[in-house]
Amino acid sequence: MKFFMFLIIITIILCILNEIWPYLLGIAAFILGTYLLWKLYEHCYFNSQNFKAIKQRIATYAKSCNELNEHIESLKDTTLISNKVDYGDATYHDSSKWNYQRKYLKDQKYEPNVHQCSRSVCDNARKKPFEYVCKYFGIKANEETLSNFETILNNFEAAEEGKQNLKAEKDSIFKSIETEIPFLIRTIGKRKLEKNLGFKPIDMSTAYFPKYIFEYVSSGGNASTQCEVVMNIENLNKFIQFLSEKIKFSKSVAGQRALMTSKLRQHIKERDKFTCRQCGISIAQEPHLLLEIDHIIPVSKGGLTVEDNLQTLCWRCNRSKGSKVAPES
């Protein structure tokens, strides 16, 4: 019976196709023709003298944007802070005669940022994430750890600000030339336009934020729960405060060390009137300028996170400085 029903359905479909295939062929030909005409139009425009003149005129701005883009990507680059014990590798064979599906066992992860745990640990990590991250990922509450997380926050916040500034700068450049670009090119073909003008794509995602994962998988592999602690800007600010409250600072630092938080970063920029203390450029001159907070004497050379040792630098000066001691301004 099922076979005959299948034959009837196939016959009906073939009859319909027999009637409408000329129309489908016409639609396909129209779409293909339109696509080829569009590609030809793009090719002609991007090779025109008019477009080449526009590209030449904004080449310096495009180069500056791409350099900032590269700098932002370097700020995102960080190593996950974890002293989790490596217990070694093993091969597991299921010799059970029962035909378990073990769905979640196949998806189990054994990575530095993943802790396989009991259900109770996974549930408690949701309630006290920072305590459990420190406990199960071997993160010690000491001055070195605090300094590392402050550096991560400082870099990440600069990266997030940089992305917005870079996007605003690109939008400003495109606005200045939009009347010279054909409507279809700047709307339908915007990505190709940016590429042909020499702009590299901006990664606006926050996927680079490190995360600590607690994962429970039942012994049968049919149940699984997961708790993720994402170290985004908000959580990093809270985690730095959490660590500072647990640290017994050395006498040389106690009472004078500040915390490199978002609030302090903003305070230093306001104190320096949103002006780079090395080259003197300010957001009044360059509205989309990325300003960063720098240790005058680097932490690696014994510098402390205190207001007198912090300064505002534009991203270009901060990048060129590296770990060198900055000259007094």
C-alpha cells in the first residue's frame, strides 16, 4: 500500500514539473543573467579611474585603520590563566553488553578551560563562580595573579573601545565619499567595496573572552549539565575586586596600590584630559582616537599600579613603547 502511495505522489510531482519547467528554466536564466551582469558591473567599476582616484585619496586613512585593527587583535591575544593539574591521558572502552547511547560521553571535552566534575560541583559553581574557578583551576589569590588579570582587563577594555572607535572612523571615512560611490555598490556590494578600498574586516565578536567551564556528564552518558564562567569586562572587574579582598599584600604595596579597573582607567583619562602624554594628541583633534592606560614604569620592572605611575597614551605611542620605561612628560 505504501509503495503504491509513493508511486502516486511521484507521478503527481512529475506531472506538475512537466507543466511548470519552462517557467522554472526562465526564472533560473533570469537569476543567472542578473548575477553575471552585476559581476560585470562590479568589475568595471572597481577598475575605473574614478574608483582608483578615490582609493588613492583615502589610502592613508585606510592604512591607519588597518594598523589600529592589527593592534586591537594583538590586545585580544591572551593565554588562559589556569594551573589546573594535568592528570594524563587514558583510553576508555565500554565493554557493557547493554546498548547504551551514551550521547554526552562522545561530546566530553578535556581541555585546559574545562573541568569535568560532579553535578553538585557544577551547580555550586553557578552560585559561587569565582571561588570555584580559583579552586578547580588552580588560580591562586596573590599579587602576581591579580596583576595578570588586571593586564587582561586593561587590554580587553582597550580592545572593545578600539573596535567601536575603528568602526566609527571607518563610517566617517565612508560618509565623506558616499556621494561619489554608486548606490548599488555602497549598499549591495559594501563588503567588496571595503575590501577593494583596502580596509581589512573588523572582528566585532567577543568570542575571544576566556571562559572557564564546569561540565557534568552522567556515568551512562545520557545526562549533562554545564556552567560557564565567561571573563568578560564586567566579570573581570568583579574578579579583580574578589582577588584583592583575598590577598595579603606585601608591606611595600599595602595601602598604596590601586586596582586597575574600568573605573580607574576612566579616571586616569579624565585626569590627563583625554590627551596622550607622549605625543600630545587628544580626542579633540582626533575624535575616534583610542586612548590606553600605561604603567610609566612597567610592572615587569617593578612598577606599581598607583596613580603617579599611570598615564594616558594613544595606541600608537603605547604600541611603540612596549615594555620600555617611558620618559617623564
